[in-house]
Amino acid sequence: MFLLADYTGLTVMVYTIEGEPLGQSVIEKHDKDKQEIELRGLSAAAIAADDLCSLLILASPTPHEYTGKALKAGTGLAFSMFQGREKEDRKQARYKVKFAGHIDKLFSDGRYYPLMNHIEVDLTNISRSGLRFSAQENTLHLGNKFSIHLKLEGEIKRFDVVVINAITNEDGKAEYGCQFAGRQGG
């Protein structure tokens, strides 16, 4: 279990158990003893007390995944966190997202090289082990390692990833599946 970390101030993405997005928020308070988090900025209207939700906390070096039971916390929303979820047929559950971002550095020969022109990306899903995005085709290749920057809750988050698969679409774009690599941060 991941609860050794303090999640206060981190972004959390909230999903139904089936993986449908309900929203994202910032963790206002994290009680490690009770294994509870309180959120700010997420409407409690879509989530009733005792509802089970999937929680994806964008922690470093990789996101942490929990099942949470919704609790009432004044005007906000809180969750009691525990591990376990209804699994899809893959090792890590994928969660649908819509974020814009960019790639500004490629890794080669043991160091990062800044790009003269950023590669613009549209993030489509994220899991505890990686992410998928679309970008112009032929901009990346299998095995490329790079830093991707995403704007989450008004903050820029950086993730270091490596391309593990690529699918070219008919619209001149490609879907790139990436695995987290190295350290992540702001």
C-alpha cells in the first residue's frame, strides 16, 4: 500500500468503478492514520455518500491507484481509501482523460536534449504504469525516452516516459503508448 506518502496538495482524478471520469481535484487534507483524503473543488453532486470510486493520485514517481468510499466532509468531499478495484483485463486500469501537453526534451546518450520546437500532445488515458496520447505521426519512435508536460489544476506536471507502442491513424496523427520511466515532478 502507498499510504506512506503525504498526498496533501496533489491532484487526484476521480472515476466510477467502471472507469468513467467524474472529475479531478486537489487533495486538501490527507489523514494517513484514518486513510482518508479531503478534496477541494470537486462537486459532490455526482457522488453520493458510500459510493465506491476509483482514485488516481498523480504522485511521484508514478500515479497511485486506490478504491475510495465517499464520505461527507462539510461542503466538500472526502474518501476513505483502500486498495483493490474491479479490474479490467489488463495489469493496470486505464482512466480516460483529456489534457493538452507538450514534449520539450528527448533523452539520448545518457542525457536530455531540449527540442527547438515542442511537440504538442493530447493525453487520452493514464494508468499507474503509463499514459497514452496523440501527436503528429512520425514524431516519436519505439524506445524514445522524453519528458512530457501536462497542465493539471493550473499546475504543470512533468513525467518522464518511454514509447512502448505506436499506432498511426488515418488523420495524420498517431497514438503513442508510454511507460513511466525515471523521476517525475513539477
